[in-house]
Amino acid sequence: MAGEKVKLLGYWASPFTLRVHWALKIKGIEYDYQEEDLPNKSPLLLQYNPVHKKIPCVPGIFGTFSKVGEEQQKIAKEARENLKILEGELGKKRFFGDTKIGFMDVASAWIICWAQIIEEIVDIKLIDAEEMPSLVSWFQNVLEAAPVLKECTPPKDKLLEHNKGFHKMLVASASP
């Protein structure tokens, strides 16, 4: 790949895209970003993702976002249990790798960003500061250790507005 420029194909509101932005920024790797129009995928996206022909999405934490009622409550409980696993792994450490930001931190930090958006839209608490103090302080540590992450993270109000519309669409399509 010597001499080739890194190109990131993504969607501004995608947690997958965000993780790659973060990793490239932290590593100091220069790259060109190409915003994808998801309904009209570019030939480049189709070329480099021929199997799925899409930017991946996460079914896990978003179950609380696309479901309602008892099913939503059940999924939210499962999500909290999974987040408690991360809480336990962190313990008293500043980062997953202990003293400096690493792969696991970059791979996981998006969860907090999107959990905050989901909590606000569906009015369900996923991350409680009293139950998961290590997770909450870890996220602040990540942002402080790598201020460049804030630069490429979409503004919360923009994500909130976008995802409110997405939530309405998901719930409407799930209704009988």
C-alpha cells in the first residue's frame, strides 16, 4: 500500500465510521473521507464491500432503539448487563489497556456516544453513573486523552435530530 492514500467510506452518523475516524486520527494517519449516500451506494462502496453492499450496522444496543414496550425493556436490561461487563473489565483502570488509550478504548467508546443518544430518544437509562462509575469516567478519560476524537465526532444535537427521525421510521416499520 506504499504510496496509496487511505480512503474512508462512511456515513456521518455511523458508529462504525466514527471508530475508524478515531483510530486514524489517533494514529496520525492521513486519509480522504468520502461521505456515502446510503440509499444510492457509490460504485466504490460496492466494489470494496461486495458481499454486504452496505455500511454495517449494529443490532445489539440498537434493539432498545427499534423496539417498544416489554421487548424494549428486555433488550435494555440485556444491554445494561453487557455494559456492566465492560464496567467490570475496567475496574479502577483509566483505560482498558491501563495507562494509555488503546484499541479496546477506540473500539468501545462509540457505545457511550450512541447510548446517550438512545437514552434521550427512547427515555430508557442504559448507563447509570452510580451503577457504572468506571465506565462513565473511562469515557471522559478517553476524550481527555485524545481530544482529536471530539473533532471528528458529530455534534450531539445533529446526531439526536437524525436519530429521532430514524427511530420513528424503525418503530413505524415494526408496527403491525
